[in-house]
Amino acid sequence: MIKGNFHKLSPQMTSNVRVHGLLLWVSMGLLMPAGILSIRMSVKEERGSIRARMLSVLVATAGAVLSIKNFENSFNNNHQRIGLALYIAIWIQAIMGFLRPHKGKKERSVWYFVHWIVGILISLVGIINIYTGLEAYHKRTLESTRLWTIIFTAQVSFITFLYLFQDKKEYIQEQGVILGNLETITPDQENISQIQNHKDLLPAAPCAKRNALRNLFD
């Protein structure tokens, strides 16, 4: 026994814990966000998004089976409790995907909103649970997880940047088009435009025919 209630894990158990963490990292920290980002990029990427999310469900299920089979699941810590809720939510989300109403039906908008909210929550809770898993691993093995925490934080930051960038992508592209159009105006064109504006401001010259008639009667 080391440090109170801590029991050193066997090499086999340590290996199982690492595989479990890797599976959940790939599922919740990589595939699920990738599915969300791909569908936001283009409707044409819908199939790729579905494949990424289904693969995420399968990988998460493999991690859950490994956990149930090899670990003591007393659910006395946040990581296990969050993980259980996460597994249930993942499968609810997957079933909702198969029950998607056809386009044009009134239920489609409600389904889309609920499906989107559940997907975002699963991704956020999954990311949080990866952090709690790293903390639990540190407590069980006394091994430092600082490097893995930094790497995962960098990954999450990059994914968040891409997510926010997608909202402004079209706006940025439009600004580039406007700027490009402004840059194509040459100095000669600008001078011609200024001369034309100056002419428009000058008073109109009297009619030549009217002056000729005035000379005849003077």
C-alpha cells in the first residue's frame, strides 16, 4: 500500500487503463469533434461526418467493454459516473440518427435541434471526462500526466479555433473579394473618376443657340 488507500496497479491493469484512455481519447477527443467539424464545412461531407461519428460510437463502446470487463466499477468517483452517463448519451444520439425524419416534415427541425444539442453536449462532456480520466490515472499510478494534459489541451484549443473559424469563414472570404476589387482600381481610373465628379459640380454652360439669338436682337 502506497500513500493511504492507493494500491499499485499490476502491469496488466496499467496496460488496460492506458488502452481504455487511448480509446476514449480517440473517440471523444478526435472522431466526435471531427464529425461535427466536417458536417459544418459542407453538406457534401455528410457521409464522412456520419462515418466519423459511428466510428466514434464503436470505439467508445470498445472502451466501455474494456472498462466493465477489467476494472472495478464502483462508480465512487466523477470519472466513472460521467463515463456511464456518456455511454448512455452516445447510444441515444446514435439511435436518434437512425430515426431522423425526412426533409420537409415538421418534426425535422425539432429533431435537428435536439440532435445538435445532444451532440455538442456529448463532445463537451467527453472532453471533460478525458481530463478527469488523466487525473484518475495519475492518482492510481502516481505517474505524471502533465505532458498528456498539455497535448490534449492544445488539441482541444485547435479544434475550438477551427469551430469558431468556420462561422467567420464566409465573412473573411467576402472581405477578401471586396479588398481585391478595391486593389484593382488603377490610379488613372481614380483620376478620371475625380475629374468626372468635378465636372458634375460645375454650373451648366449657357446654350450656344440661345446666345446667338440674343446677339441678333441686341
